[in-house]
Amino acid sequence: MIATAELPTNRDEAFRWADLAALQAARALPAESATVPDPILPDAQRLVIVDGHLVDHLSRAVDLTIERAAIASDHALGRHAGGQGHRIALAPRSVTTIEIARVNAGEDSHTPLEIALGEDAVLTLVETYTGAGWSNALTRFDLARGARVMRAVRVVDAEGFVSARDEVVIGEAASFVCVTLGAATASTRFDAALTLTGEGAFAEYGGALLTAAEQRQECAVRVRHAEPNGQSHQLWRAVAADRSTASLAAAVEVARDAQKTDGEQSLRGLLLQRTATVNLKPELEIFADDVKCAHGATVGELDARALFYMQSRGIAKPRAQALLTRAFVADALDRIADETVREAFVADADAWLERAL
Amino acid sequence: MTMLKIENLHAEIDGKPILKGLSLTVNAGEIHAIMGPNGAGKSTLGYVLGGRPGYEVTEGSVSFDGQDLLDLEPHERAAAGLFLGFQYPVEIPGVSNVQFLREALNAQRATRDEKPLSGAEFLKLAREEAKKLDMDAEMLKRPVNVGFSGGEKKRNEMVQMGIVNPKFAILDETDSGLDIDALRIVGDGINRIMRAPDKAVLLITHYQRLLDYVKPDFVHVLADGRIVRSGGAELAHELEREGYAGVAA
Ligand SMILES: Nc1ncnc2c1ncn2[C@@H]1O[C@H](COP(=O)(O)OP(=O)(O)O)[C@@H](O)[C@H]1O
Ligand SMILES: [Mg+2]
């Protein structure tokens, strides 16, 4: 068990909004049995990870090469998930769909995973966090030239605390797209460092964090453009109800050599009640001179005029609020390319809205 | 039969009195035009009848079909048969016209214990209404009013009115922003949808020109929060000739 002294505190700038009290409380609760969620894609390769361990008889990984590997990180939370884990190597030009269930019955679970894609390999990846306790994941991606990842991550039916650290290296003309949905009662921390190490690499990293009650969710993402002609988009939407807090920190770093970089950040928060909080922290660090970086960061409430317009057409207020909030969240979820996955995520967001409104 | 009865209505916004003792009775089968200078309180009257938050009624009463209108939530007023055509229709990014209107219609139907329309049934109805108002059916798929021109927004209000088929419509400057062809189409639409013995209309307008298409039974002049004069259709012509200053004085 990791000593409390080894965890970050709110005094650390990078963790000032983090719900570390919820993390401690989650660890303290005894483990109970946890149910494995149904897959969204029943025909996909399936990995079921329970309490940090890959469970072979629940998994179905017929075509996957999975080997044991040591995985390390120096990230404040991610490093605790480092150690002996699994490495999945996808052959050049292979096309793979994997769905991972990450189930935690309680207490701590730490899951190191590495996925390496050969040239022009394509991966569709869905991950679902459920359960309780503290789920801590470290996931590394390495994309060779022209590889493509389309990833969707959701936290549903989870309480306690979920922290996920992604470390992603995107090679020449490779593309990494990740959409995350936080729609459970668990407090969360989504941490990511993406590096575009090849010319013309593409990164999209964003999602929707829906918070209620006293919950806190946050992301802290850094995209680093190291080479020219890269493109990155960070589009996050936060919806905060009650006394909850959602925090979006997104940084773009453009190295001196990374000319013609096209970077976009769009961070938007929606307060369902005035007692809720959304923190936004967009950051740009640009060392090249020929770059295009658009960024927008706004927090607001539902448009009262639109609400009344909808009500005056016969739609009751809670439903009108749900429709407007749904449209707000859709900006982020629309980035999920696979229709079945997108619809499942939208349904999760809808279920959250039903509860919150 | 009396449909709408407004008695001594006083209303304020942010503590500022806007309506100052307005009384008006509209019977089934009638079309009433309300005209008046800018800032007179015409839109405020529409919003108060629609139940917009922030528009506080401080005195007076409004009954609609025998029930206390002011006691109903805005969506209940819609279900009761009231339709408010907005002077400035609102844009709703991310919500398609089709979804919005189907939700609206089915919510109204549910309140009235009627069966909901299926997606296909609704689409058929919406396409027919769009066609009658010469609106491209493709616009039904677009987000509500987003990127619509002023005239398209007004036409969309009429398509919505056709779809929900209300008993009573308050149309706030539906004619503004329309060119002469659109004005005729919208005027025909109002007559087609609302000219019936069991329906009524309150037509708020600045100009005589819409009244050439939709002949009012009564014309009222609203100034400084009150009805200051009432008459027949000829009053609108008098206003056109002499201006509000002369007529309302
Ligand atoms: N939201 C508001 N807050 C404060 N005053 C308002 C608001 N809306 C309208 N008013 C005022 O109410 C009066 C009546 O406005 P309105 O009903 O829009 O007039 P009309 O439609 O006849 O031109 C005007 O003096 C206007 O400035
Ligand atoms: Mg007006």
C-alpha cells in the first residue's frame, strides 16, 4: 500500500484543484465485489482488468500479442501505477478493435499498460472504468509512422476516485484521438502528456466531465509539438451541478522547430447551479514563430432565452435544460468516430443528465 | 365565447413598470391587431402572456379558456393551446429543428393525454408544413434558427405554429424582416392555420402592410402600457396616415 506521504498534495501547483481528499477516502473503504460492465462492442477483443489484474478467463484476446513488460513513469500519480504490466504490440498495417473493462472492487488498484502500434496500424479502443476505491492507471502509447488510434474512455458506475495518466508518443503522420467521458459519482483526474515527435502528426485529446453533488473532476493535459506541420485539438466540456467542481487545464507547447503547427484549445464550462465551480486553465507556450494556435475558454450558464423559447413551445423546464446541456456536451462526444460507441457514450451522458436535472 | 380576458394588467421588469393597467378581451373566431410605438410594451404583453421569467405581474388577471393563465407554467400554457411567435426567435445551437419541434409537440400532446407522434409521422407533418410555408425541408434538420436570416426565422415560427396547431396565437412582429413575397406567404399561413371559429389571434405589428393580408376584426393602440384606443380595421389605416402621436393623444 502506497504511503500517503508519497502522494501529491493540493500545495503542488499541478494538483491544486485535485480532489485528493476523495482519493484518500476512496482508499480507506473496504473492497466489495464489483460487476464487470457489458461491452459496447461485443465483437471486439476484450480485456477485463479487475483490481489491476488482467483476468484471462473473462478476457478474449485471440489475435493480440500481449507480453509482460516493465512500465515506468515519473508522473506524481502515474508512477504509482508503474511496474510489471502488460504490453500490447500491434503489427504494422493491422486493424484492431479492443475494449477494456477496468473494474475495481475497492481500495487501491494500479494498472500499467503499454500499447505500441507499428507503421500504419489502426486501433479502435474503448475503455470503461467501473467500481469503487482508487483506480489508478498508467497507459503508454507509442505510434509509429502513419499509425492511428481512436480511443474513447468513460467512467460510469464508479465511485471513489479514478486517476488515469496517459503518456503518448505520436510519430510521423500518425494520429491519436481520445475522447473521455466522466459521468459517474467518482472524482477523477485525467492526466496526459502527448508528444508529437514526427512531422505532420495529429493529436486530439478532449472530452466531457459531468460533475454533481460534492464531486470534483479534472483534466490536466499537455500536448507538445516537437516537429513541424503538426495539428492538435483539445476540446473539453465541463458541466457542473450542485456544489461540484470541474477543472480543465490544457497546455500546448510548440518547440522552436515545430513550424506550421496548428493548435486548437476549446475549454468551456456550463454551470447548472451557481453553487458549482468550473476552473479553466488554458496555456500556450510557443517557441516557433510560424504557428496558428486558436484558443477559447468560457464558463457560463444555460441560455435563459433559449430555455424560455423551448418552454413556450411546450417543453417542460427540466427537459429543456437537458436538451440544451446535451447539445453542449455533444460538442465533445461528437468527436467519437464509431457510431455505436458514440451512441453508448451519449446514452451515458443522458443518464447522468436525467439524474442531475 | 371569450377566449382571452385580460383585466387591469400591471407588469414590471426589474421593478420598472411596463404594463400599466391593460385590459383586453378576445373572443373565439376573432383576430385582434395591436399596434403602437416602439417601447410601448407590446412585446412585454406577449412575454407576460407566455410566462417569461423576470416579467412580474403586480396587479390584474388573465383568464384563458376559463382558467387562470398566470397560474400556469410556460409549457402548460403551450399545452393549453397558447402559441407565442417571437419578435426575435432564439437560436439553439446543437438542437435540430426536427428534434425540438417533435419534443415540443409530443410534450404538449402528453399533457393533453394524447398519443405521441412517431418519428415518421412527425417528419411527414413537419415536411408538409414547411412546404406550405415555402421553407426548404432541409432547414428542418438544421439547428433551431442557427444561421437563419431574419425572414427565415419568422417563417420558421410559422412552420412551428402550423405543426403545433394552437388555439390562440400571439404573433409579435411576425412581419418584420419579411420581403413582400414572404409577407404574403406568412399572411396566408396565418389565415390558413388560425382563421377558424374556435381560434383567435393577437397580431402585434408596427405596420399596416401585414393587415392587408390578415384582416383584423379589431385594432388596438397600445401606448405607455395601456390600450389607449380601439376600433375596427379602419383604425390601422388612420394610424398609417396620421401616426401614433395624433391617434393616441
Ligand atoms: N429586459 C428588459 N429589462 C428592462 N427593460 C426592458 C426589458 N425589456 C423591455 N424593457 C423595456 O420595456 C419597455 C417596453 O418594451 P417592449 O415591450 O419591448 O416594447 P415594444 O415591443 O412595444 O417595442 C421599453 O421601455 C423597454 O426598454
Ligand atoms: Mg417589440
